[in-house]
Amino acid sequence: MKTPGSLNLSDREIERAGGMLTELLREYERSAPSGAVMPDIDRGVLGGLLRGPFPDEGIGIDGLFREIGEKVLPNSTAITHPRFLAYVLGPPNGIAPFADAIASAINQNCNFWQLSPAASVIEQSVINWLAGLFGYPDSSGGIMASGGSMANLMAIATALRHRCGDAFLNEGLQSMRSPLVLYTSSEAHRCVEKAAAILGLGLGNVRKIPVDSSFRMRTDLLEEAVRGDRAAGKTPFCVVATAGTVNTGAIDPVDSIADLCAGEGLWLHVDGAYGALFVLGRETGEALLSCGRADSVALDPHKLLFMPLEAGCLLVRDREDLRRAFSFSASYLSAEQDPLFVNYMDYGPQLSRGFRAFKVWCSLRAFGVLAFREAMERTLRLARYMELRILEEERFELLAPVTLTAVCFAVRGAGDDGNARVLKALAEEGTALLGPVSLGGRSGLRACITNYRTREEDIDLVLERLIELDGELHN
Ligand SMILES: Cc1ncc(COP(=O)(O)O)c(C=O)c1O
């Protein structure tokens, strides 16, 4: 037990804790593919954690690691498992946990540069790398965010400030005589509507434009909606297109939407949280380059670049737009300006900010971008493989074209309930976790391959078990 008040570790304790951490990481990595995807939750243990007293006395480093091993790890979902195929969520790359540990140790506050000089430059460097993928100009900029939801919210706030000028800051939306209208597709992620609601736009001023048979926003209907709103005395201000919809991975026709936005004077934001980083892929790259025509793009290194949560990012074509939306002065926050550094408190709503860019920078420096491209392309190939297997197997039907790594399908004839039951049974037996999907009134299953560990054998096993489980559930 440590002397009360002593919060540092001795040299011996650092070695001991480091050794146990290394062992934990090694064992977690080794056992990831063999365990169950969903933990067999021990409610007693979790209830104990919930009701545990505020600890006056510590249990020490050995006690802590024991508790983590006995109580936390066995009750955690195995996101790293090769058959965790739900949502858009994958394992961290191997170096990222080390980068996170270093970021914790140096505890830079990435708000103004005097508290984080190297971090400010590294964040700029990561932003520049990412902006470069879309051919963004030198005037561009951006900021690391907690994820796509926050990046989308910041983008819409930036669009509002851009559209309304100082009136947005000083009088706010309350002063607008004509309601501002935002457009997105019926397949957009719900965080777009959530952001509009949080920002006070009102859900009644969000138009969900219908999609075509490939689940992409219909530009003709978008144009009609914009014209209709103008005729009704409303003020269209922003379109949120999606590059990689969460359900099917569909990529909205960003080029034609960008043309329309340019003609109508609308801010174009692309929610690329799922798909934009496929710009790195040799076969997918071209389809995503058009994201660079947008005024802003949200993307998520914690999805396609295998970063641990949280690592999202907002890019903007003109960084002055970000500064105008988020820069606030206060006497106790008078940061010096220096052309080498960005004061990130001026680019987003947070003041104290962690060093999120560090894990991205470390991972790209350690492995090189080609390794990430290879891992990402493997997930794309596996999605194609799964699509082919589904098309070959008469017990399944494909519910949507496979554009990226999301595969939406159904067990033929099982009905909505039957599909929900096999999905549950597959998770309960610990084989795999897929997600539910609802498309055009049909319910089915969605697998999203976001794991560099997943192999063809994993896909084969999932499909075989689904057929068997469907049979068992009918008998
Ligand atoms: C298209 C899209 N937008 C936004 C989000 C939300 O991103 P985050 O979970 O990083 O906030 C997701 C998440 O899957 C997504 O797929």
C-alpha cells in the first residue's frame, strides 16, 4: 500500500506496472480471436463494481491489475475479435495504446500552444495529411474531435456562423425572421438531426431527402426541396451529404450536390465519418476524392485507421471559418499568436483538450500509411467476398449493393422476426456480433468489416452458423 498522499510510482513500481501492462496487452492480443465476442456478463461482479465504496485506502498496483483482470476484462465486449462485425468499430492498431500512454504521461493541454507546442504542430501535421488526401487548399484547416458526431455538429455550427455572420453569435437563431433549413438524406446518420436539434435549428427545419435504389441522396429531389423552401420564404443554408452511409456504405453524389450548392450559395458538409478515409484505397479512392469539393468534411480515424476511441476529425476548406465560429476572447486566456502554432481552443468548443492527434501521428509514423491502406483494402476485399457468398447461397438475399465494407442481407423467408432471432442467437452463443438493419421497410442483418484480423474463414463461419441457427429456430 502506498503512503497516503504519494501519487507517484517508485522506479520499482514503474517497472512492475509496466511489466503487468505489457503482459496484459500481450495476452489480450493473443486471446482476442479465441474468446467469445460478447462477454458472459457477471452481473454480480458488475453490481459489486457499481456499489463499490469510495475507496479511502488504495489496493495498490498489483491489486489494481488483479481487479482489472478479474472484473473489467471478462465483462468487456471483444471489439478486437475478428467476428465483431457490428456498427463501424474495429480494433486499435498495435502501437496506439502506447501512444495513448505517452499522451497521458505528458498530459499536454491542446488548447493554446504554450501548453502544448509540439502537440500543436503534430495536430496541424495530422490535419494537413488528412486534408491533403482530398486536395484541400493551403487555406484549409481542421481540428481533431471526439468522433464523427462532434465533427458534424461543429461543421453545422461553422456553416451557421458563415451564413448568418455576427448575428448568429450576438442575437442567435432567435433573431432570424426566416427559418434556416438544413438538407440531408433519409439515410444520413441520426447525429446530423441530433446536431441540428442541439444547435436550435428545430427538427422541422431538417429536410430528409429521399434516396435512390442504391441509397444515395437524390440530387433532383434536393434541388426541388431547396427551391420549394425558398418559394415558401425559408432560408436554405446547408446540405449534409454522406460519404459512406452508416447502413449500406452508400456514397451520395457529392459532385452534383456540390454543383447545386455552389449555384444556390449553400454550405456543403460531407459526413465522411464512415467512408471518407476510403479515399486511401486504390479502388475506392476516386469515388471519395469529390469530398474535397465540400466546405467541410467529417472523418473518423477511429474507424478506418484503426485508432482507439476517440479520434474523429473535422476538416474545413477555409480555416478562418472555423476560427470565426469558435474563437472567443477572455482576459485569462490571452494566448500569444505565433505562425508556427495553432491555438486549438479557437477552432472548436473545447478549452481543455487531450492530445488526440498523437495516436494518429504515432501510428502513421510507426507503420506508414501503406500498411493502413493494405489493412483497409483487406476489409474491402472481405466485404466483396461476403457479398459473393451471399449471392451464391439461396438461403440469403442481399438487401443493398455493397459499396464499401457494410454488407446488408437477410435470411430468405425468415421474416423480420426470424432475422432478429438469428442475430440474437448468433451473439448469444458468442460466435459473432452483427447489427440489425432496416432498409426500405425490410429488416435484416448488417455486417461491417472494420477489423484487420477478420479472415475469409470468419465470414464462412458466420454465414454457416446463420443457416444452422435459422434451421434450429424453425424446428
Ligand atoms: C456516417 C456516420 N456518421 C456519423 C457517425 C457517428 O460517428 P461517431 O460514432 O464517431 O460519433 C457514424 C458512426 O458510425 C457514421 O457511420
